[in-house]
Amino acid sequence: MEPTPEQSPHHAYPDHWEADVVLRDGGTARIRPITTDDAERLVSFYEQVSDESKYYRFFAPYPRLSDRDVHRFTHHDYVDRVGLAVTIGGEFIGTVRYDRIDDRGRPASAPADEAEVAFLVQDAHQGRGVASALLEHIAAVARERGIRRFAAEVLPANNKMIKVFRDGGYTQRRSFEDGSVHLTLDLEPTEKSLAVQRGREQRAEARSVQRLLAPGSVAVIGTGRTPGGVGRTVLRNLLAAGYTGRAYAVNRAFDEGLATLDGVPAHRSLGEIDEQVDLAVIAVPAHRVPEAVADCGEHGVQGLVVLSAGYAERGAEGRELQRELVRQARSYGMRIIGPNAFGIINTAETVRLNASLAPESPARGRIGLFTQSGAIGIALLSGLHRRGAGLSSFISAGNRADVSGNDFLQYSFEDPDTDVALLYLESLGNPRKFTRLARRTAAVKPVVVVKGARHSGTNPPGHAVPVSRIPDTTVSALMRQAGVIRVDTVTEMVDAGLLLAGQPLPAGPRVAILGNSESLGLLTYDACLAEGLRPRPPIDLTTAASPQDFRDALAEALADGTCDAVIVTAIPWVGENGEAETGDGQVLAEALTKAVAGGSAKPVAVVHVEIGGLAEALAAASSTASPRPRTAAPRTVSPEAGADRAAATAPEATKDRAGTTPPATPAARTGPTAPGTSSATAAFGTPASGTPADATADPETPPRPGRIPAYPAAERAVRALAEAVKYAQWRRQAAVPGKIPEFLDDTIDEAGAAALIEAQLATAPDPRGRPLTHDEARELLGRYGIDVRPTLPAPDPEAAVAAAARLGYPVALKTTAPHLRHRADLGGVRLDVADEEALRRAYGELTDLLGKPAELLPVVQAMAPRGVDTVVRASIDAAAGAILSFGLAGAPSELLGDTAHRLVPATDRDAAELIRSIRAAPVLFGWRGSAPVDTAALEELLLRLSRLVDDHPEVVSVALEPVVVAPQGLTVLGASVRLAPPPARSDVGPRRLPNY
């Protein structure tokens, strides 16, 4: 017989089990523990379940719950008996329950580690992934309570429930007993269960954004009765864009006799609308938003765009209002863009949605744009518009209280209309998840990011997310590791986006430069060298070159196998009267477009100076003018040659200005070439296999002639091309992922290290953890094959002599006082001490110069082979996770910040890239005739340290300094380790939406 709550210890309500989740269809629901107050909800829920579902649950007709049933299913101790419910609008739509059992199937308590589990989902909500979400959460609860296995009895006809268990990814056993299927699930997460969970998360979150961007009907709540105002502006923009769905104007202040407004039905509330409303745009004062949200929730609205301000950007009180807004919307199963949002746009021909404050909807294109700033959103729309670029979708999330950049990445990954994702971010709510999603998305399409608020150390007003303390340089390195193209300004983001959306990826860094200006060609050549590209000598077509000359030269460069990309430079033609002719843009654009019409696999960019209409004509990819009959012999320009006397130099790059209004919609352009359709190389110029194909590319079809981007300065074009080159190289490498060498397993004692860590934390006087002593650190690191050279204390000269005799001469004498540690420049280190006499003399000099031995804490250490001093560190950031860092010891890393970073766990490729990505890396590889050091041993050390912090999150920081890398082998001379309870991770456990 089951114990009653009075017979079992009762635990407090576990509010950390509460979670908002996104279901398979993109709607949201809340999962929470069932309490004694849920009796009426449980009865109402059960009454709405079909007889068939009841039969599958209880294996017999069970039309209603008895009072005893209701008591049993609502009274739990939250340890041996747990019930969870999924709610929408406060009502149950699904439940799950486990009861701990012994090996005979009888009710039990710990240490029994098996539980019987049963689910029930309302028929109207079956197929939405409710049971799958419940399984993830009840499994996490069970593991927390010491339960390792679930047992379930399922009728053979209950295929849906059998599929839930089968598809969960857990290790399971199945048997047929007494007319039912007996299932046993091991609850330890597996690679498969984690992959299943993340796959479901990706599809659900992508679908939730897709529902917002492609609604069948839109209601604008707060539409003004007179022209002007936010609501009326959004309605006007919605209609002007040609929205294909149904639109409604809603305002409780409308006169009862008002039937239409701007040609759409006008209503005082959503309840007056007879049809389903999919999306509501809320443009009412903040104090009226809760009423509007409740009206939306009660009438089945699927998502909200909240333009209203007055939330977290106003301080603590507004932050609480924002949290309550999110809680209210999610309780009805709705997701929110905003508050304080600028709006959303979807240019798909079947939707044509402009639910934003942008007066003109952008042209249809292949770029997806997400921004956390309305002003930056306006600037980006304007900048893209001026450059003739179109968008597939646009989200300006404002305070991003719910829908975030992570959700946009989930959507962009699946969206066939998006080739490039551009994101302006001011905060990262979940950096671990962001890098994971960005890496997966970047494997098939470029992700370009501008990060605002990089140096403030705080989040912008309105962004109520955890603050990460890791430096911006580290954030940038981690983004690069994930394949993200990180740029500094919105102008650079537009520049890179145009190239990536319209041109194929380059196969390498070799650049051909051609044009009618020697000076502009040389500027481009210099810019290429500065960005790490390999330019060929510029080809000067001379100022007399005709558009046909440009076409021929470009076609020849595209056919040349010795270059991977082409930059065309152009200045206005000079007429017979000596004045520049600026009206030939369309003619030149037509010539260049025809040159790439055959389907080039190389990217082309144009740098031009004051050629009127060129950028617009290239964007439109059409022309009606005829080329001029001019001919000129091209000549190759030496980079050292003088500047062209007849050409004008390129002006400085201009920046977009926030707050400008986007101009009129440009003409439609031809479709772009999907990124990634160029020939791949493993290293520059070397063919490779396994390059991931773009999701929209057809390998049987030659590349289409995409839009050729035009730039007003050579530096901007070259910088965009350099980003494309680095991204293409990353993508080729990502096709064959790195690995963790198996040899590490043979020399690592994971269990021994865990026992040491447990013992050391158990004796820590501070619950926040403690640093390890030198000997403790040596012992722990030794479990992972990291040998730290011993040091012996030398509190007086006699002790120093005894230590040296034990270690063997020559030795090093050095101080370990915190203010002198690793400061050889202050005289606290004496090296190559050859004998006792020299040691006594060095000891006296040290104490005379720097202070008493008790202050200096001197130690003696055996000398290591000469080499390059480096520093290796690992640390855990609560938001970003474990980070592995490397640099040269001393000034390069401490003064110049020349340090490289990678996320843990690091692969062999990560380790190799880590030591090669610092600016001072040549020192390791034989700089100026010095002997190259043993980088293989250094890479192995990095992998061992990565493995240590990955296996044991209690190791919150490690510093190995210095690590002397010699031509053969390396020596770790110093090590510091800190242990602490591991910080909570936001990227593990069952799926849940963040609550900030």
C-alpha cells in the first residue's frame, strides 16, 4: 500500500522545477509540480480526456476520478512520489507522475533507485510534444532525487506512448508481460538523448519564430482613431506592404458604430472578431498592456509584438513589470517580441508582412536581420536599402524579454529564404547556447554579428540578463571558434552581408585586382596585404578603358586558376573637356554582370569612386544603355609604382547613421548565389572533401550570377572579402571536426582526481571553495598527466642549500610572494645557480634587495631546459562556460593582451589553432633563426588541461605559469588551482525558456 504524505517525509515545494517550454508547434506551456490546490484543475482536466486515453492510462474503463484518486494524484512528498503538470492558461493539458518502487514493484523510499512512471495528455493537445517535454523534466527530477531507472507498463495499442519512450534517446529495455509492454529506461543522459533533446528544441523554437513572422491574421491593438500615433502607423505600414493575410484594427475607444478603419475591420476588443487572430501588435501605454495580453490569451492569439515602452529600460520597477508581462503571455502559450520593440518584417511573397514602424518594407532578399536596438534597426534597414540589398526577415526585439538572438538563429538555420544571418546584439542571455547554435548555423550559412556594449561591463538598459565578466577579446575569440563573423560596426556588418549574400565563398586568399585607376588598385593591394590576403599585382586597364574592357578583364580573371576572388576598381571616365563623367554606372554594371553571368565560382566585389548609379545598377543587375566604344591595352602595375595621375583617390568609408528613415524600396534584383557553392579547399589552393553543402544549393546547377556588391572605399571591400575568406576556411575545417586523442585515456585517472577534489572541498572552511597548495595542485594535475616541477621552501640559506643538494645543481632560486610572483624583471629570480657558494651569494643578494625571507617566501627549484616561456590557463565563467587560454608569458600576454582562447572541451584542432593564433606565435616556430620548440608537447598539455576542467567542473580555475617549451619537451614550473562548487549551468538539463 502506498505511504501517505503523513507517513513519508514531506519536502518543500520545489519551485526550481517550474519551467516554461516551447512545444512542437511553437506554442509555449508551463511545467510545474502538482500541489494540493490542484484538485479542481485535475478533475476538470480528466473530464476532457477521451475514454480511449483513459483506458490506455488505467488499462480499464475509468470514466471519472474518485476522491481518493484526486487526493493521491495531488498529494506528493516531492521525493518518492512526484507529479508534474503542463498548463496553458492555468489549466492542465497533461500530467506525469512517478512513484519510487523496490525490486518487487512495491512502494519504496531511498536507496531504491527505480520508479514507475505514467503519463496522461489531453486529446486536443496530443501531437504537440507535451509528453516528450514531460519525459525530459520528470527524468531530470528523478535523477535529482536519486532515481536511476523508470519502469512503465504500456498497452500494445498505445503506439503514441511507446513512441515517446522509444524516441527519447535513453537506453531502454523492452519485454512483453501479461498482455502489456514493459519498458525500462535508464535515465542517465546519453549522446543520443542529448541530440534528441536539442533537435526538438531547435525545431520548436524555430517554429515559434516562424509563427510570429508568418501569421495568417494580424490585429493591431491600440490603433488610433486619427492619423498618426504608433498603432495607426503600424497598421498603415502593414497595409502598404501588401500583407496577404487578414488585418484588424482594435481599440476599446472606438465608437460602437465604427465598422472599418483604413479599409480593415475595426473592433473594440478581440472578442468581437469572429475569426482566429494569429498575431497581435500591441501599441498601448504600459499600464494597459496586461489587459490587452489577457484579451489576446483568452482568444487564442499565438504571439505578440509589444511596441509599448516603460519596462526594464526604466529601472527596477519596470524590470518587474517586464517579468510579469512575460509570465502572463507564456501562461497563455504566447511568445513575445519586445517590449519596447520596433517591429518585425517578412518579405516572403506569400506573407508580405511589415508589422513595424519602418515606413517602407525592404525589398525581398536573402538576408535575415535581428537587432536588439530600434535605432540600429532603422540604420541597418536604411543602409541595406541604400546599397540595394533585400531582406528575407527582420526582427527588432527591443528589450528581448522573450524572443532573442538564439531564437532567431534557430529560425535562420531552417529558413530556406535566408542565406545570411545578421545580428546586432547588446547582450547574450545564454552565451553557451549561442555559441552552440551559431556553430551549427554557420556550418551551412554565414552568421555575422556586431556586439554592442562591449566594454561597459554591464547590460544596456532594458536587458535583464546575467552579466558575463569575460573580456570582449575572449568573447570575440569564442565567436570565431564557433564560425561567427564578428565585426566591429554596423557598416562592416552590411558590407560583409552584401558580399556573403550575393557571392560564392572564396576557395582561398588569392585576389586578382583590376581597374582603370593605378592609385585605387594600389590602395586595394595594400589593403589586401593588411588583411592577410594574397593579392596579385593590380592590372591597370588605364583610364581609357571601356566597359567592354572591364568585362573582358573580369572574365579572364574569373577563368584564371591562380586567383580565388576578384576586386574590380573603377573611377569615373574623364571626357574630352577634362571633366569626369559620372553617368556611366549602368553601362559598367551591365558589363560586369555579363562577365559573371556564366556562373562564376569566385566572389567579385567592386570598389568605385563617384560613379553615379553604379551601386544601384549592380543591385538591379539590369541595364538599357549601350557601352562606349573605347579600347585600351591593359598593363600590370607594380605595387611600388607611382600613383595614377589621372585618377581620384578613394574617399574615406562613410558610416550609417542611426535614426534615419529608410528610403523608398529599391527595384528587385536577381537571385544571389548561395554561400558555399564555390569549390572547397582544405588549405588554400588544396582540394578537400566533405565540405558541407548549403541547405538551398543544388549541386547539379552551376552557380547563379549573384548581386555584385559595390563599396565606396577599398578598405571596406577588402575587409568584407577577408571575412569571407576566413569564414570559408573555417567552414571547410568544420566539415571534418577535430577530435580528442584516445591516448589521453591511458594516462588519466579521472576517478582518482574526483576523489581528491571531493576530499579537498570537504575540508574547505569557505563553502565557496579554496585554492590548493603547491603540493595539492601537483597531485591533482598529476592525475591528468600534467607534471609540475617540484619546489622546496627555503626560509633561510641553510634550507636553500639542503634543497639544492636534494634536487641537484644547477638550480633556480626565486621568490613566491604574491607581489613578486612571475616578475623576473624585479630581480626576484636567480637562474643557473651552479653550486653552494653561488646559492648562498644569490640568497644574500635577494634578501638585501627585496626584503626578509618571511616576506619573500623563497623556494628552490631544479633548472629546466631552456625554451620559450608560455602561460596556459583554464577558467569557468558562469555564463560562457569553461575557457582554455594560451599566450607567451610576460609582456606579450599581460601588457599587450596577446592571448588566445577556446571553449572547453578542446579538440586536437582547437589546441593546434590556439598556439598558432596569437600574434607572437612565430617565436614558437623558429623566429629569427631560433630553434622551433616542441609544439606537439604543448598541444598535448592543452588537451590534458581541457580534459581536466571538462571532467571536473569543480576545478574553476587553473594557471600553469610559466610553462617552458623547449625544442624537446616542456616543463611546467608553476601551477595554481582553485576548487569550488561548480556554477549552475544554463545549457544542460531539460528544455526550458529563460526567465530573466
